[in-house]
Amino acid sequence: MAEWWSIEVLHGEFSAFQWQQSYDSALIEAALTNGALDGTWHAGEWGVAFEVCFNTAAEWEAFRNLPVVRAALDSVPDPVNGLLIYRGRGGTSASGKPRRPRPTPAAGAMALPEPVEVTFLDLTSAAPPEPAGLVAVPG
């Protein structure tokens, strides 16, 4: 089964876009001549990603160990923290394995609490109390 591999290059001492301009033709040619089925570039605020699909992990390893690929990876803008290489597509894309199906949300999935009758105190019809200590004299 074919697998995607990603090379992410983050901005560093210089722009990752400059790095892409310098190496994109060489990386694409190396990938295609070494069995890549597909490849694509993605650019973001953080840098660039080169995603490439090979039939086998052995083809990926052969591509990864080519002198032109090693030279490109050695010259990324931030060689310490700015290079990520991993299996799968870049960013927040899904993994190579499909997700397990989840239960379908339905209206009857959970009973809602019964409504509670709210009581209000009507203060408009109450009369003020008689002042303490005063007696009403009939008139």
C-alpha cells in the first residue's frame, strides 16, 4: 500500500520559501526518478511542506538517502528546530488509518430533564405592614 511522507521546513535564519525555491526542482526530480507516485508542496505562515507518496518504505528510504535530498535537508533555514520528517501527510491531516465509526447523533440519544415550574412572588398586591407601636384610632 502506498504511503505519504512529509518534509516540513520552518522559517529560520532565512525564509523557508527561499529554501523551497532553491531545492524544489531537485527534490521533485529525485522523487519522480525514484518511484514517487505523487508529490505536492504546501506553504503556510510557518514555512513549507513537501509531501510525497511512495509505494514502499524502501523507496522512501532510497529517496531520503540520495545526496541531493541530504544536501537539501542539511541546508534548511533552522537546522536544529526547523526540520520535521515523518510518515503521513503534513499539518493536521488524518493518519493513514481510517477512523473507527462513531455512533450517529440522534434526538433520542439522551433524555432531557423535565421542565420545572418556576414560581414567582407577586409583590404588587401586598399592602405595607402597620408601623410598630402606633395604634390606629377609629375615626
